Amino acid sequence: MQEERDRILRMVADGTIRPVEAAQLLAALSDKPAAQRLPSKPESAAPPPVKPKGIEVDMLRPDGSHVRVEVPTNLIPMFWQIARVAIRESARTAASETWAGAKIVARRQVKSGALAVKEAFGRNQGGHPDQQALSGPSAETNSIEARRSIIRMVQNGRLTPADAERLIRQLDRPAPPA
């Protein structure tokens, strides 16, 4: 009988049988009456803990794929605050970039209008006495504006510093003769 017990314990140690099965086998081998044997399952076992329900959120990754994440209900207010801040910052950036683009477009339109007026006066009147006033922004002013736009794009994450450096080098190149 001791040999059978040792054999059962070795089987548990080897992982051949589970401890619960070993307890049942040992109880069957014992000389004790059935009332004193070990129960196969403890009667006072607590039910498994209840997993809190969550909300499944489908998130878009930067590479375009989707991932589904289960957010516990007690963390939803925190995620809502994070989303609000991210949306607000994204809207500010988009508005700032749109405004900067609108200013550049408006400057170009004014410049082309000024050149059209200059040409009209030049043809009809034989020249205008104040040529400098109608001659649009200088190349230096355009270069400064272009540099500012590049810096804004780097700050907003739309352009990498290496790309910005390459663009600024191209701005610094002398213009080809006309």
C-alpha cells in the first residue's frame, strides 16, 4: 500500500496526474471509511472572481490597421479626458495650419493683383511714377516666409527635421540667371 502511495506521488511530481486526481486515488486506497475521505472538490470554494465588464473600443493604428481594445468601465472617464485633449490639440493644429495657408494664398493673390495693376498702368500710362510701391514683396521676404512655414511644419510634426534642412538648403541656393 505504501508503494502505491509513493507511485501516485511520483506521478504527481512527474505531471502525469493532477493533485486533485491523486487525492481521490489516495482516498480510495486508504482504510478510512467513506465519510472521512477527502472530498474531490472543496465545499467552501469561493466562486471565481467576476471580471468587470468593459467597453470594446476599435482603435486605428498609424499604419492604417485596426485593433480592438477592451476598456474597463472604471477607466472610461480617464480615456474620455485623454480623447478630449487630443481632439482639442488636433483641432488647434489644423486651424493654425489652415490660417497660415490662407495667409500665404492671400499674399500671392495680392501680389498677382498688384502685378496686374502695374502692367495695366504701364501699358496705358507709359509707366507709373511709384514703381517700387507696386512691385510686390521682395525675394528676401518670400524666402523668410518660406522658412517660417517650414519651421511651423516641423513644430506641428508634418515635416521631419532632415526634410526641413533639405528644403532650407534649396532656399539658400542662388537663383539661376534669367
